[in-house]
Amino acid sequence: MDDLTSARWVKSSYSGDNGGDCVELAALSSLGMAVRDSKRPHGPVLRVPIAEWAAFRRSLKSGDFDTLTT
């Protein structure tokens, strides 16, 4: 399991300056991604294997989730 104390967390450039109400991501050395709520930096972290993260990104880009926002 990766030690997240030195993780480099990033937010989307689309987040703007809204006070931190965003999802943050960090690449893990074990070839995965970590996801957290920026409002709770010491709260739970979701760890996602790289293959599943890639599938999630492909689904986002292809519009698979677009019906969830309408």
C-alpha cells in the first residue's frame, strides 16, 4: 500500500477558485490513482488500480455518464 503522506494531490483546472470543493487525484507508485474529497484531506481515500482508472477515463470521454447529469 502506498504511503500518502508525500502524495502530490492535484485538482482539475476546471475547479477554479471555489474554496476547495473538488475531487483531488494523486498518482500512486504502485501504478494506481488515489482520489479524495478536497474538503476532507484527512478523510477517506479511494485507491483505484490503473486499469480500472483507464476504463473510467475512457467512459467519461466517450460520454457514457452524460445521461446522469440531465
